[in-house]
Amino acid sequence: MSRRLWRQRITLLAIPSAAGSSPWKACLSLRSLVLAAAAWTALSLLVLALALRLAGYGMLKADNLSLRSRLEALSAEMSRSRAELEAAREADQEIRVLLRQSLPAAHPLPRSDRAPLPQLAAAGPAGSGGGGPADRRSLLQSYLQASPAAGADPLRRDIREIGRMSRERLASCQEIAAHLAWRRRLFKAMPAGWPAPGRLTSRYGRRLSPLRGDDESGDREFHPGVDIAGGKGSPIRATAEGTVVRARWSGGYGRLVLLRHDLGYATLYGHASRLLVKEGEKVGRAQVIAAMGSTGRSTGSHVHYEVWFNGRTVDPKRFLAAPVP
């Protein structure tokens, strides 16, 4: 019975709407009709699959173009970073020359002798094979997370190189900052300039005592400072920033001021007629601390000026002529 059903013939009649046209008639078995419908469905599914595949290729091509654009932008940004680091290196060297400091030279920046960035080929319908959406999502991740030991990855090498150079520049800037801090500390501590206006009447070292008569012995005494003669009441100024250790009468020095500075320096100002600071007071460079006079063991109005370093007197002459450090 079923064979008879499959063999049953069905007539398809098509009547044209135009007048005078003869109708079209086809006589098919039920089996032929079912096979034709199945073939049509299979062909439709195949066309749909091909359309989806082409759409996937289009999306992959767009993703590849976007990724290539990002890589090119990243490459341009790295080139700018290399140029900025090169400018920073040159500025670093200029600062070191200005500071006259012997610091280790920095390594040169990476040059443009690296392999070119990998180019991602655009996919198209003419190619064979391809990846699906999951492949597209993992494309960038697999590239950026590739092991450095796996082979050619110049982009990651350049990133690491620029990071290393950035750390070196930072360390160099910190070194220069430390040096500048030391120079600032030295500027505050080291005596510089004259403590008072006038003329130099006695130098540092051995000399004949100015209080002895011409008929006395010619024995010489050690003079631990310099004498600067000037008018009584002339201002005496601190030659560096410091703290007042003593501001009182002290034997042959008469009225004196003793200042303690940083880095082992100290200065002494003797024979003052009047003291203008107190012990324990902080004073700045060029601050008036006393008035010139002739107190104590003195032959006239002047200031006796001493410079100490680590508890020992040194010749103040080099500090009188020295520029501010």
C-alpha cells in the first residue's frame, strides 16, 4: 500500500494570467516531489551557511584591521616615548655637566634597528580556512600574552626596554636631586664672603704681636684668623646660616659671636662693640649679628674673623674670596 502511495502521481498545473497563453502542466510522483523539496531545503541551508561564513570572515577582517590600527598607534606612541626619553637623557647629561659631577653615564636609548611590527593579514572569502568568534576574541589576548621566549615579539621587547630606560632616568633624577640637596646644604653651611666692610690688616698664620713694642722680643705668635679694620659700629654679618653657640664677653676676644654651621663648619667674630644676637638663636646668611668695635685685646676698631672646620681653624682667606657655593 505504501509503495502505491509513493508511486501515486500528482499533476501540477500552472495557468498564466495572460490571455491566449497555454497552461503549463507537470506530472510528478510523490517521491519525486519530496526529493525535490528536500534538495531545495538542503540548498537553502548551504547558502545560509555560506552567508554566515562570509559574515564571519568580514568580522574577522574588521577585527584584524582594528588590531593592526591599534598596533600602529602603539608603535607611534612608543616612538614618541623613545624620543622623549632621549631628550631626557640629553637633559640629564647637560645637568650633570653643569653640576660638574662625575656620575655614571646612562645607557643609550633603543634605536630603530628592531624588527618591524608583525602585520596581520586581512582575511577574505578567497582564502581557505578561518576562525570563528571564539578565535577572534582570543586573537589579541594570545598575541599580547605570548611568552617572550616563544620567539619574535619585538613589540614586547621594546616595551620592556622603554620601561628599563624609564627606571634608569628615574634613578638618575633621584641621584641628581640628592646631589642638589647636598649642594643646598653646602650653600647654607659653608662660609662665603666678607663679614664686614673694611681692609685686611692681619692675615692668618704666624705674626709679630701688634701689642708688643719695637724694643720687645721678635717672637712670633700664631694668629688663628684675619683682622678686618673698619669704622666703629660697622655691621658685622654672618657669612653662613647657623646657630649662635656663644654671644658674650670672652677674654682677649672681647665681645664675640661664635656660630655653628652644618657640615662641620663654624665661624667666630671678635672685638665687637655690641652684640645683636643671643645664644641658641638661628641666624641666616648676611644677617647682622654684631657691631664692629675694639673690645678685648685690640689696638683699634676691627673684627677678628675665624673659620673652623671640624674643630680646627683654617685660613679664612679662601672663604673671603670664594663665591657663594
